Amino acid sequence: MVNKETEPIFWSLFSAGGVVAGLFLPIELLIFGIAIPLEWMHQPSYPALLALVHSPITRIYLFVLCSLPLFHFAHRFRYTLYDGLQIKHLNEVVFACCYGIAILGTVTAGYLLLTM
Amino acid sequence: MSSGQSSAPALAPVHGENEQPQVTYTEFHPRWYRPQISTYWWLGKWPYVKFILRELTSVAVAWTVAVMLMQIFALTHSGAFYDGFEALMALPVMILVNFIAFAFLVFHSVTWFNLAPKAMAVRVGGKRVHGILISGPQYLAWIAVSAIVLFILATRT
């Protein structure tokens, strides 16, 4: 599946996902995973968040934020397993699992955001 | 047995006790030289450890997306589901995991932005542009994006 022709596609997704993850994910996790649970900032009300997530711009934003970073993960984690654990013989399995997660996440995000 | 074969175990890959190499070695095809590299090869030097830690930031990226997907699912399902999501996030173990994941995410951002000048050799007037002019705007964009997201979420009531 990965050859000279297709590698640039996977690498572009990795690169684009790396930029999106680098710019957007830290603040998202900081707010919802740390700041709100520790009550450093107040929790936005459920109706307010629902209204926010119903706006088309937010939906596109969230879709991009869920999809591209997963393809970044798939590429990078695949090579971590190759280099770190030296399991080149499991090439196909690792490839299928990593990109399987990325596609599953993308489809889930698309489904949730379209059918809300 | 040739004299070459008698010393084979010293250089040949590690085999089991009963497992003998099936190849007959000649002078011109002496032995495979395939040294075994430990799975923990990267623990020896700090730059190697840093490399593996940087590569492992992808796990934190996937984790964050998983949290976001859970949040979107809860949010679009019902208020009770979203209360459940909040309760889950408030668990001490989740806060701890998120702290670690956040540290990895920041490590990804910093290493990613610092890598850009090395990947793009921009030249103006025959001179290579200093790295800070390429990574600098990305840090500014990072701060701006974070401030905007924080502002939007902090002003929801």
C-alpha cells in the first residue's frame, strides 16, 4: 500500500496533521482536560456549548481537528513501532491498525457532526 | 567443517542451542553480518531518548482526539451524557493522564515548529533566512490560536 507513488499522500497527511495538532490540540486539552476539571475556569453551560457546536464553522473546525491529527498519529506511530520495537515483519498489520484508527476516527467525527 | 565455520557463532546472529546455520560458507561469501540491536537501543543517549519521546507524542495526539470524540458524542447526545463526560474528566486519574498528554502535546508543538526551518531552506537574495524567521511566526500563530479558542470558550455562559 505504501510505495513511491502513495508515500507523498501519507506524508502530506502526516505533515498537515502535525501542524493542526501543534497549533490547536494543546489549548483544547488544557481547557477541557485540565482547566475545567480543576475549576481554573468556569464550565460553559450545556446549551451554550450545544449552540456553539451547531454552528457550521465549529463543525468544520472540529472535523478537521479530529481527522488530520489522527493521520499524523498513524504515520508517526507506525514508524515509532518500526524504529523502536524493530517489528518490520508486522508491517502490514501495523499499517492496517494505525490507518484503521485514523479512518474510524474520521468517519465517527463526520457522522457525529453531520447527524447531530 | 572448514576453519571459517568453527568461529561462526562469534559473529553470526544468535541462534538457539540446537539451531545450526544451514548455509555453507565459502571464502567469498563468509558470513552474514547482522548484529542484533537491542529493543532498548534508544535508552543509551539523551538525543535518542528525546527522539523516541518526540515520536511518542503521536500517542498523546490520538488520546486528545479520542477525548474530543467522546466530548462531541456526549454533547450531541444529551445533557445527562455531557454531565457524565464532565464527571469522567474530573476523575483524578483522568486529570493526571491529561497532564501527561498535555506535556507531550507541548513537546510536539515545540519540536514541530523548530523543525520547520530545517525542512524549509528559504533563501532571500542568495542568503538563507534565519530559522527564527520561519519558526517565529508559527509560535505567534500558536499563541493567537490558543488565545482565540480560550476567549471563545471563556465567554460562553
